[in-house]
Amino acid sequence: MYLGLDDVRPAVVAIDLHRGHMDMDVATLPAPPEVAARVVAANLAFNNRCRPLGIPIIHVVSQYRDSAETAGNPYWKTKVDRAGDTRANQFRHNLAGSPGTEIMPGLFAEGDLVIDTKKRKDCFYATDLDFMLRARGVNVLLLTGVNTNSCVLCTAASANTLDYLPIVVEDCVGSMDGEDRHEAALVCIRTALGFAMPQDAVFAALAANGVGAGAAAE
């Protein structure tokens, strides 16, 4: 499979796999429990396949000093406390020091990198993600996490604009907004921004391009 690059140098960008979305005991903007369980399990397996290949894993976590940092977004203000809205609790989401900012147990390992300054949907905006990637020579982003139709989609768009190759790992992403939004986001990504494929296909594509040959068969 041709990825458009002569030298493929991947890294995982794991988006918002924190307790604020994925742990029903503390989540302020929870994904459906079955989505959270599926995504966490898939990411655990994926990370455990990436590390032996020397593929860096970067966890990007949303965190806000106070609600004023979310209230600066006018659209978010229209959703706060709106009955039935998946983001009605936005002003109480992932405040600094809250348990929601913790990465889900098992997903972080020694040697992984963490960016905990994300405040908007795009993982590049106002973070040092681009610096971190370029310092390591990365040109392919293996995107995982939530939500497919917001943070994953926005990050894929920025990655494409910055001339990285985004590959969304389909079984490692999910949405708190429903399967239809999840699928619609994948269609948008595949159409104009990058690849979207399950993890077995990701490892096969990487192997075909000289990264971790044989990993797809493990």
C-alpha cells in the first residue's frame, strides 16, 4: 500500500483517552460505556504492538485551569447546561487537578510522551505537538482516541494541512455523539484528509513500507 512517502516515520497521537471521557465513575463528558470499553481495550492492544517497533506514543489530554478557559469559545457556551446535549457539562470538564485529567489505566507506559495543555478540538492548536513531532522526525500520525467527529477529525485536518500523513486507526477511535457521527467523520477523513483503517491494516501498511515487517501477523 502506497502511503505517499519514501521514508515512513510514524508516531501514535492518542487523543483524550482520559477518565473525563472514558471512566464512568468520574467522567464529566462520558462516552457511552460500551464505546469507552471498546476503545480503551483496542488502544491497549494497539499500544502494546507499537512499542516493540519503537513507534513513539504521544498522549494528548484536555485540561483547563478553570471554566473561563472553555467559556472563551462562543459555540461551547451555547451548549452548556442544555438538557440532552452530550456537552452540557463542558464547563466542569477536565478542570486541572480533577481525576478526569488522568489517562486511563494501562494506556500509559514508561517512555510515552504526554501533552496536557490541549484546550480546543485540534491537538496542534496552542500545544507543542508539532515541535515534539518534528524533533523526532515523525511524518505519519497514527490517530487514536475520542471523539472521532470532533477532536480526531480536527486533528486529522490540521495534520493534513501541516503535511503530515494522518492515519486514523478505526477500531481505536469512537464518539460520545453516536455511531452515525463516528462513521460520518471517518468518511470525511477518508475523502480528503488521510487514511482510516483498522489496526491490523495499519500494521500491514507500515510493514509494506518498511516499518515493523511482520507485525501484522503477530
